[in-house]
Amino acid sequence: MTASLVDEWDRASLAQHGMWVTERAGAGGRVYAMPLAVRLNGPLDVDAMLAACAAVAARHPVLAAAMTEREGLLRLLPGRTPPPARFTDLTGGAGTAETTGTIRTIRTTETADAAEVVDAAAAELVEAEIARPFDLEAGPPARFTLARLAPERHLLLLVAHHAVFDGMSKDVVLADLAAAYGGRALAPLAVPYGEAARAEQDRVDAGLAAAAEFWRERWHDDREVLLPGLVAPSLRAAPGETAGLDAAALGSGLAAVAEGLGVTRFEALMTALHVLLHAYGNERVAVAADLSTRTEGTRDHVGPFVNELPVVSAPHGTFASFARETREELRAVYLHREVPLARALGGISPRSALTPVSVSYRRRTGPAPAFDGLDASVDWAMFNGAVRNTLHLQVVDAPEGLSARLLFNPRAIGRAGCESVAADLVALLRGAAARPDAPLGELPLPPRVQGPAVAAPAVPDPAGKAADGETAAGAAGTDSTAGSDDTAGSDATGSGAGPDATGSGAGPDATGSGGGPDSTAEITAEVTAIWRELLGVDEIEPDDDLFDLGGHSLTITQIISRVRDRYGVELSFELFIDTPTVAGVTGEIAGSR
């Protein structure tokens, strides 16, 4: 039986709302694709595995959900179709009648090694599935592909949108898949997804005032950073590359520091990363971290139970003393982990990351999935080919060992600079493990770096936006943290005044003359009234930035809804990145009538 999705509550979660707006504003895309690959060796039953995929989708209806805006709020709707589960035979054989829908069939040639051809075909298949966009309004936001690589060698690939998936969702899905493949029935979730989302919303509402007070002195929208090999900081999703870390050395360093100082490995990692960024010349360090928002009630759910929040510091003293300070700061942040920063403070427009440098750390404690009669190998931190900012450190700490890598935007920082960061981090941890009570200046730290050697270029993305989240005309990243998730979809900034921000070129009757019932002056007055009501601000000028006034992603959808009802005009989400002003909204309304 298919589980209930909303159970009388159809509001999307705040994380989903932030990602949906970011997508609609053209600042998301591939960075939100979350791939999970499992290589299966042994006599696999194709039909049983595809049936298991269907059983997982039935237990977790959010994987089939569609999202739509109604009356200024994002709603979750039961999907019209379940997530597809397709089979393709890359060896040249045929799928069964029930499992066709083959994506591609590769036939080997006499001059090519069969295994190499099949592996190349599998890589192409994975790339195509990750690159294929999701339509969140139509759904479904997830898809399964099972590929035969040899008679007893298969690849199972799940690609899900981050709006319905996080790091711990990988463990949940694989445990359910293994159980269903083994013929075990999947019990219904104790709490429907919608009920879990409502409970989370209630907790956010209750904690909003305290979170606002907590962040008011800490958050300064740190967009600049000093890093070796830096070209220009980026806060916008872009094609990315990866640089390897010495995972064994990193893991042993984290373990030694954590054991010696009585902190967790995540706290040791955050301490070292802050000290390293300080050594590069960043006096005030801000690193965004993905924090799990799961509770006991959502432990078995698939969904985006994650929130990206900044950790801010000014490193000083000894490594040991600063590690204790970092531990206390993290514990303070955890008290507000469910409240999105943009909802607490406002002033943060849609973008894919809060800070130029971010980290996700996920500690896996459970066993690897056991598929009956098969050997399974899981890529827990599969790269999707995109990065959400300048530099993102991704760590999965599992019983079988630690894996880690740096994701970077090659237009923002060079590979050599990224590799320097990797080496410097390992060297610092080794030094801190040997001398935890040494002053920071006596540890093996790199020299300070200079600012970018060249002016930050305007790097347009395919949608015409610059790589740092500002307009191209004005321009100069999920496995997670202390408990679990991948990239966090921030609801957050990057405003810039476009050519019509003053209203001087905003379409017909731009000066307000002309006297029609919907003259520009009257539209401006009505739009201003809408903003005053939604923002709770009495004095608003035509050129005031929405996000400087405390707006956030929910405000955007509410403004769009009010304008649609009043004028029959559908405002573009891109408007709220390019010209998030009353004048900009007035210009788009006037130009559309």
C-alpha cells in the first residue's frame, strides 16, 4: 500500500521552500542532484530489485511528490507518477519484458576490451542521469536506474533532488532496498511525511525569536575570503571539480586530536579548518556547515532534514583552548539548528551557499546494507559535477574508514591552490595532534596569502547570471555534519541593482504621468503597500532592496502571489536576484501589461 504523503498538511518544509525558490531563480540546477550508486556483484534478480525500488518509493511518497505555489506558500502534492525504475543491459543483452525502458545498449567490438567498453558506457549513463534536470512542479523528484555490466555485475543508481533527499536518506533508502529485495515487507512510517514537516515548522516558529537574537551579532554576510590560488570568491552554484585529500592521514589526525582533547572528530575538523583559514589571512572566519535537523520521529524518513548554518570565529590562543571554544560555539549553534538563517534574520536572498567556504561531515555508524546473495559496494559521497560555492570540504566518516575530498569552483580557485589547502589541513592536524597546547603561531601553518591577483571577473552561467550570484553586469554546493546530511539548500543573498532599479526605464508611463487606472505611480503605491504589509516596515523607498529590508524566500512567493491576484502578472523569480526593489517589481508589472 502506498503511504500517505501529507495527511492533512501539505505545506512544504522550509528547506524545500528555500531550494525551490533558488531553483526558480536560476541559481540551483545540478548542484541539487544527489546521486547514490551501489555496485552489486552476484546473481542478481532484476525483477526483484526493480520491485524493491517500487516498494521504497511506496514507503516514502515524498520521492514522488510534486511542488506548487498556492497563495504564496509552497505546497506538496502527491505525485502523478511514481519514481521511474528502469533497467538497461550494457552488455548487449535484452531486459525482460517487464523491465524494458532501456536507456542505452552497448555492443562490444573485436578491437575493444569488453569490460572497458561496458565501464565507459556505465560512466556515460551515470553522467547523463545526474545531468538530467528535475521538474519539481511536475515531479517525480527521484529516479532509479539498474544497469547490467556483466552477467553477475550490476550498478544500481538513484538520483534524487536535494529537496526530497539528504545524506542520511541514503542510509534509509539502502536499508529499505536491501530489506525489500530480500522479500521483507516495509512497515509504514510511524509518522507521515507531512506530519513530520508540520512538527518541524512548529519548532521553528517557537524558536524564531531566540534564533534571531543569537544570530544578530554573529552574521555579517561574509562574501570575501583569502585562499591560496584564489581568483574570485563565489557564492553561486557552478560546474565543479574535486581535489583529493589524504583521507588516511586526515582520519588519523582527526582521531588523534579528538581523543587527545576530548572533542568529537567533527569539532576537531572545524577547529582545524578555522585555524587554517585564519592563517591564510582571514581575521574573522566564517564557515558554513550542514547540520542535520532529524529527530527521533524522522529517523526513518527520506527527506531534506538538514540546515546550513555558519560557524564564526576569530582563532586565538592555543589549539587546545580554541578547540574548546569551537566546541562551545557549535553547541550554541545546535540549539538553533532547525531555524534557517534567512528566516531568523531576513536579508539573505536565494543562493546556493551562505559562505565561500563550507563543510559537510557525516558520521556513519550503522552497518553497510546487506543484499541477499550479493556483495554490495556503495559510493556514499558520489560527486554530482557541481559545487555550491568557492570551496566545499566533504567528509564521510564510516566504520570502514574515512573518505574526504575538496570540491571547488575552478573559475574561483585554481587546482593548485585547492591542493595546497588539502595538504595544509593535514599538516596542521598532525602538528596539533603532536602539540595540542602549543600557541597557534607555533603550529605548522602556511604563510598568509595575498588577495586575488586579478580583478574578479564577471563569469556568466548558462542563465546569464554571474558566478558569484550577482548580476553579470555588476559582478567583479551533500554529505553533512554533526549528524548527517549532504548539501544544504540555503534560503539566502546576492542582490544587485539592474538598469531599471531606479524606475527610470521601467516601461510605459515610467514617470507616473499618463493618469490611467494602473499608471506606474499607482502600481508603485500598491506594490509598496504590499511590501509594507509583508515586511512589517513602514517606510519603503522605490529603490530599497527587499533583502536589506528583511525579506527572504517566503516573502518572494508572497509578493508574487499578491501581484498575480491583483494584476494577473506572473513575476519572474530572477527579478528578485537582479532587481529586488519596488521599482523593479513595478517595471515588470508595467512592462507585462
